[in-house]
Amino acid sequence: MILEVAILNVKAGETAAFEAAFAEAQKIIAGMAGYVNHELQKCLEVPNQYILLVHWQTLEDHTVGFRQSAEYQQWKALLHHFYDPFPIVEHYEQIF
């Protein structure tokens, strides 16, 4: 299993709109092949910062199956305009 990690910095004043858009977008990602689960958490110290954690069966389920899909275009349209700067997405595998 692979863990996708993204720190999301949302533009000031747009957190409520982002959270509403994410409520819709999460339905998209949850329906993708290889998707296991996800969490979106809001930072206590930085009010406009979130962390997105998504478990995928394989790296390719995210990087190919999701990112090269028509559904990703919907995800992108719903969420990408909220970020400044655009997030770096990294992938992790469990050791222990």
C-alpha cells in the first residue's frame, strides 16, 4: 500500500469554499480503482493549511490511473485554483 501526502496551502479567505469543494471532490477520488481511503486534516497552527493523506493500492493507481483519468480533470477543476503555492505531492511506503 502507498500513502500519498500533500500539504495544501489554501488562499487566505477561501477555506470555507475549499472545504465545500473538497466535499464534492472526495466523491471522485473515492471511486477510483486502487483507492483505499483518505483523510483531509486542517492545521491548528496555520489556519489555511491542510494535509491530504490518500492510501492507494499501488503507486500507479495514483500516478497513472487517477492522474491520467477524465475524473482527475474534474478534481483539478474543483480544487486546484485554491492552492498557493501549488502543493508538492509525495508518496510513502510503510516500513514498520
